[in-house]
Amino acid sequence: MVQVTIKGRIFDISYQDVIEALEKMDPEPLTGRAKYYIEYKGKKYPIKQVIAEVTGLPRIAFTAKYAYDILTKIGFDVKEA
């Protein structure tokens, strides 16, 4: 589990929190600026989509670098498209 602060709010995010979010959502296409993703059950999920889903925050509230750091710290392998 990692504790992060985004826009003044504190979030405790675990590997299991991300898995639960992934189970409930469909991945968006990796187009435009979305070039980093995690893979789950053969699907590629953009990292900002994942963190937005877990936190409930809009994607503008954090950078892709921040999403990358969170996901790698809790054990995900972030890949580049």
C-alpha cells in the first residue's frame, strides 16, 4: 500500500484497490497522449484512467508521472505503448 496526497487529499492505494477498479472498468484506447499502460487479463489500461478510477479524481488533478510512480510502488509493471 502507498499513501499519496493529490490536490490536498490523502489516499491509501493498494494493489488490491487497483485490481478491484480494473475488474469494474473497460480500458480506454491508448491514443493521443496516453502512452503508458498496465496490462491486466490481456487488456491494456492507460495509467491515468486507472488512478482516476481508484481515487475518483479528474485526470487533470495529477500527472502521468505521478500515476506511474504510484502504480510501480504498489507492484505494477508500467509499460510504454
